[in-house]
Amino acid sequence: MNLSTGRVLVIVALIVVGLAILANGFSDSGTTGAALTPTPSGGGHTTSTTPPPTSAPPSPTPAPQTKGVLFMAMNGTDVPGAGAAAQTKLSNAGYTVATPAIDAPTSGIKKTIVYYRNDDNAPQNLSNANYVAQHYFKHADVKPLDPSMQGVPKSATLVVVVGEDYAQQLVGG
């Protein structure tokens, strides 16, 4: 290969790399393009690009609260008193009863579920629900509360539906 052919190949390679950088680095929609994969350059150094900025930094998870947290308990089993026992357990721990315990709309619930109200205060409600599930009903599922769930007052931010996994433990059986 002669010297002029080598120069042409280097120039063409630089043009292709430059076009690739321009195509990925700028977008006509106002958002940043895909990040380039680091590639080795002449002296064994690598270049990289920073990830595109997000619209808002992720907010930290709020610390769980006990005081002032309104909850209700439901019995999702055929074990009498399981919902009331869950209510006593949480009220003794400092949670506030929104309404007396009732039977869940359906029975035969296998696993205890802690529901949280998914409203403007959802991050705090979720944090509270996770804490209740971990500390009082180990391995309980945590789910957003269906606003149409029967018997739940609008003031309750947590609803514990006792399942068969905890019913006997709660009533001392």
C-alpha cells in the first residue's frame, strides 16, 4: 500500500467516526442520544461518555412512620378473631386504628397482604407498608390498595388482610 492510499483510509475512517459521534451525540428531538461504548484509541486509552441526565434525581425512600399512621385490619381466613388480633398487634405498636377490624371481602386468603394507599403520599405509605410487612408479618406481600375495596375508609393508609400464614399465630392456635 502506498503512502497516499494510507492517508485516504485514515481520513475516511476519521470522517466515519466523526459522523457516528455527531449522529449519536445530537438529536433533533431535544433529548440526548445513546451513549457511545468506550473504544480504545491510539495509546491504549479509552474514552467514554457520561450517561444522559434524567429529568429528576430519584427521591430517597422515606423512613417508615408509626405515629399517626391510620390502618385497618381484615380477616381473610375462616379463623375467628384473626383480623382483630392483627389490629391489636399494630395498635399496641403505635399505629392508629382507622376503623374496627372486619372480615375481608373474600376469604381463603393464603398469604397475608399489606396494602398501601397509592395517593399523593404513596412513597411514605409504601415505606410504612414495607415496614409493617417485614416487622410484623414476615414475608407478607405488599401491594397498592384498590380504591374500590369494600369496607376500607378513605382515612386508612394501610390495610392488613390476614392470610392463613398468620391467622393461627395471631389468635394463639
